[in-house]
Amino acid sequence: MKNSMYNLFLTITLFTLLIGFGISPSFGMLLKIELKKTTDGEILYVGGTGPGNYSDIQEAIDNAENGDTIFVYIGDYPANIVIDKSIILIGENREKTIIQDGSDGIFVFADKVTITNFTITHCGGFWDKAGILVRSNDNTICYNNIVDNGVLNGIYLELASFNNVYNNLIENCQYNGLKVSYSTYNNISGNFISTNNGMGMILHDSSKNNIFCNTITKSYWGGINIYENSNENLLFHNNLIENDIQNGYDISGNSWDNFEEGNFWDDYKGEDNNGDGIGDTPYIIVGNSTKDNYPLMNINEIPSKPSIDGPVNGKIGKEYEYSFTVTDPNDDDIFIYVDWGDNTFSNWVGPYESEEVINIMHSWSEEGKFIITARARDSNGYYGFSAIKEIHCQRYKIKLNALFSNLFERFPFLEKLIIPINVK
């Protein structure tokens, strides 16, 4: 209480001095406000210009604790990153936050890790090397570009279960786009896997995985290849296009449809006489006479990245309206999911029509910088790419004009006396 009254007295005294100097305070420049954590852990920053920011991703990970979030600003960062803690690793911009030049891009062997919004490129290695190599459980790998790598695999799940791998671009890798071995109960969806020198996707000794809504194209050694000891995998709503040798190969007899709809095969020769969008005859998959009993006649494209419209600055406790718009190329209905950056979520809301404006209200209970992340999926389960918007929320404002700042330059002891009063 004494400190608050003392600070208030100093503020009033300085204000009086300013009037005495003929300076009229205005409200245009914000004093720095401490950033509050937005998850159960702390937020660490890599790159950028903030005081205390790390310059290296690995250094930030080494200093993090389980539950922390590491936010990486736009820039180029060295690869061979090892994640041994349960953290969220998020890049500022998917195309411009770049991890490059290593044998592995990122190696994950802690559980409950999220990696999102990076480009991983120009990494090279052999055998078990990958753009992202996962040997743990319950992780989320999403919204990354894994492109132009000399590594054997784009994403590699080995001895890994209950992971979610979705909406990644995996392109021009030295061999496989996505490899799954000795792994179960993974969801692999919405990935675009193209122009890889091996197989688009390969599974061996891996069962009970769900593989849906992926597009796999122009792979040199086949689209999706499933080998020995890989049973009870479910594959549907995938697009398989222009893959050399064959679009699909399966020697273990897995399910290539969900009993209602299967996959799109660009080499399917059947007809759709009743016009229901499903082929009248099964698509035969090479290997073990496995069939897609409900082959799709038309390719299904993903919805667009949401546009986000709304204020970028706000006050604690006040509700603000944000508008989201998504376009679906197939004119399917849209569902949208919003992460507000403060450990609260909208869940999937909808359905909405393509290009319909979706208005959602939200307020923040703490001061700090928050990142809104919005993503969409269509009624067929195809996920689009995410969009982000940075929000600054504060409890109070103290604004100074240029003359006020000049005064601090002339009398620096005055700035040290002023400590912002936390107005409840």
C-alpha cells in the first residue's frame, strides 16, 4: 500500500513538473507491459528483438520445462533439434520460419509435443533420418512444410502411437513422404504429399491407424504402400493421383473404405451409372486382392485458410467480435475451430455455407500477447490450412508523447521513479 501511494505521489509530482515545463501530456505511446503466460507453462521466445529472447531453438528447448510454449519468430534456424520435453513449438509464419541444414530436422522423443507452423528444408541423412522423426506418443504434428530435403523420409513415426499428423505439406524428399513403422492408433489426415522420390506413404508392422483426407501425388515408387504385419488400418477419402508403379499396394488386407465411401483413384476405370459419386465396381488394390468397395468418382479439395477480421488491441474482460470467412472449392459446408491463445477453444462450430461470414465473440481475462489460430474443415472431413492473428490485451494504458520521452532523456532519474500502477 505504501509503495502504491508513493508511486502515485511521484506520478502526480512529475505531472505537475511537466505542466510547469509547459508540456501537455497526450496519449499515444504505450509503456511496456509484461507478457503473461497463455498456457499452464511459460512462453519462451526465439528470434525477434525482445529482451531475453533466445537466438537458437535448441537453446530455448534446453531451458524450457514441461508445459511451456516456445514461439519462434520469422527467420532461419539450424536443424538437428532434439525435443525431450512436453512443449508446444510454434513458428510465427509457416513459410518464413525456417529450420534447415541438418541430418534430422526435428527429433521428438518426449510425449505430448506439438510442432506447428514451420518450414523444414535442406536437411539430409539416411536410413532413420527425417524432416520430423517421432519416437514417442500423443504428439501433434501439423501445418508444417517439409520440402526439398535429402532425408530418407519427410515425417517418420517409429514406435509411436496416438499421434495426430495433419495438414502438412511434404514435397520433394529423397525417398518416402511419410513412413509409419511399429506404430499404432495414429491419425494421419489432410496432408499433401507430392513429388517424393520413393513412396508417398509407407506402413510396415503398424496397425489400427486411421489414414484419411490425404492427397498423395507423383510419388516415384507408389502412392500408399502397406507391407507385412500391418492390419486393421482404415483408409478413406484420400486422393491418389499420378503415382508411378501403382497408386495403392497392400499385402495385409486393410480397409480402404468406411463402408460408405472410399478413396479417389485417378486410374479407376469404373462407371457411376446412378450419379451418386461412388463407382459402381470396386477398385482392386495391388498386393493381396484388397478392394476399395466405394471408390470416389471426384477429387475432393481442402477448404481455404480462414480470413480473420477483428481488433488487434483490447482490454481485459471486454468482449470483442471476430469474423471468419472460409471458401470451400467443392462448395461443401464448413466447420471452424478457433484457439484463442489463452488456453480456451471454440471447439468445432458449424455447419456454415462456403464463404458465409462466421461471427464469434471472445474476451481475455489476462493481459499479454495472444495468438488466435483458426482452421476449417469441410463436411467430408478435409482440413484446410490454419490462419493466425496476434492480439494485444492490456489492463491499463499509460501514454506519453514525444516531449515526455525527451524529458526522460534529459532527466533519466525521473523514468526510474515511475513504476506503472496496476489499476484493478
